[in-house]
Amino acid sequence: MTKRVMRVLTQSPLFNAWSIALSDSETAEALAESLEAQFQPITVYSVLTVTDVVNVGLMSFVLTPASDPKLTNPDEVHKAFMGLKFTRPSGLKGILNRA
């Protein structure tokens, strides 16, 4: 079977209000009508819009003071080095851990 025939056989038909959408243009029209019915503009302006909620969340994140970073000590660095296998490269560049 050709790819075109396989695509036709695997697609399920899309139903709009009055018929089955068979062509690409009918499918596009049915999808447009469905999306238009589902997503309507907000007409009640007393309710916060999604962008307002996101802006408030971002501003609270930006204005929150950052915590102090957790510093390492020489013992933790030594343990990390001792856990490495020196004969194997650790990254994409192929540089050995011994370096």
C-alpha cells in the first residue's frame, strides 16, 4: 500500500454539525467551528484574566528575596573527586577525568 492509502485508512472521519468532513478543507472548517464554539472571549471583566494571574505570579517570584547559596567545603570536593573513575571520559569532549 502507498503512504497516501495508509493515511486515508488510518484517519478517522471528523463529524461536524450536519455531515462528515471528508476533504482537507471540510476537516479544517469543522475544526475551526469546533474551536470557535469551545473558546470564546472573556466578556466578564471583573474576573482576572489568565495573563493577569501570570503577571501577579511572576511579580511575586521576582520580588521574593533569593536565599543564600549553599556553599561547599573542601571535604565535599575531595569526596566528589575520589568518586570519579579516572580512566573514563566524563563528558562529550572525551577528556579523561584524570585531567
